[in-house]
Amino acid sequence: MDAHWLVPDWPAPANVRAVCTTRHGGVSLGRYDSLNLGDHVGDEPAHVARNRALLCEAVGAQPVFLQQVHGTGVVALDAAQDVISDGTAADACTATTAGLACTIMVADCLPVLFTDAAGRRVAAAHAGWRGLAGGVLEQTLKSFGDAGAAGVIAWVGPCIGPKAFEVGAEVKAAFEAHAPEAASCFRAAPGSPPTAGKWLADLPALARQRLRTAGVSSIHGNDGSDTWCTVGNPSRFFSHRRDGVSGRFAALVWKA
């Protein structure tokens, strides 16, 4: 795999593989330079197809790309392989079949990867603020069934960082309505008093908080520091908020 890509540092079992791509390693040009994996952002279709083929070759598995709609839907890929294909509308997916990669595209929202300690099942979720507040992580954890969240290992990937993610009061209210302690993950935007209703949200901290509440204790990856921020690392990550029109990188998890 490309040396610029991120390999999660998490205690996943030996049969579970995971990777998070960056901008590096593809054929796209201009603002999509170079490994754009999004087929819905205006890039040349042939370039996207080649980039996806390169990804497939690099990981030795079949990535399944969702049509992410900022919701909480979870699809079981191996439960319906005859009908599941790229473009299925959902914001999370799960699989037990080896070689089938749960794949989440990213340009600021938060990808979260999952496995159980025995390596029987993997899953991936797209957690923008709407999906996160709506319960996409909790819905994804339900796919692990009787094993329960206590036996699940999670990796939190790159996303817009807490210094860059300015939101309105309605976002803060949505999280606090679910859990008052979510208030600790927001601070007033610089130069904007609380009465102005502008806040900086710590998306990875909110995700970690939701995961812990759901019973997950083994949480790894994004700690909210600058190196994980999509907005603040333009040579490494695509960012829709930073660039307006942007490519997509991806986080994947699969069973070998």
C-alpha cells in the first residue's frame, strides 16, 4: 500500500485489515489530485474508476462504496451480495465475508471503523454531525448482536478538527438533547460570544463520548490533535469545507 496512507494503530485481531487513504497514489488532476475516490464530485469518471481499481489492487479486497446520505442506515454487505453494489444508500455497513471491505468516503466527516475482538465481523460508519447526533454509531454497533459493544474495538479516523469545525447553536443543542455532557465538546468560536450562537465542535470527542456511552471501551485513532484535521492538512487530506469542490479519500476495514 502507498506509504502515505494511514494504517490504524489498534489491537484488531490478526485476520482484520484496515487502512485510510490520503490524497496520494492516484491519477486525478487539479483539485482532485490525486487519489480521489468520489464519483459524485465532478472528477473525470475514468480517473475515479482507475483510482478505485488502484485501491482494490493495493488492499487485495473488494471495497464497497456507499451513497452516503448523512443518515443512520446500516447495510449488511454479505447478507445480500447479489444486490449490494457501489451506490447503495446508507451511512454504515458491516460484513462477515472475507475480502469484502466496508468503505466510507471522507472529505471532513468522521469515519469510524469497527471489529469484534474475535474478528468475526467488521463494520464502518460515516459520522458527520447529523449522523452522529442521530445515532449512526449506535445503529452500527447493533450489527455485532449478542457480542455487545463491550467486545468491540473502534478506530476513529481523520475529520475536520476542533479548531476548524464551526457550527450553529442547533448543532450543539442536538447533541445536548441526547446527552447533556456533550456540552464539554463545544467552545465558543473565537470573536463570537455565546449569545451569537457560533461554536467550535470537537467531532472526534463527540464520537468517543457516544461510543463510551454505548459500552465501547477500546477506542483508538483520532484524538482531536492537528495532525488528524482534514481542513488543516491540505497536502494530505481532501476537505469540502476548505476547498468547496473536493475529492474524497476513504477508510476501509475487511477480513483477510
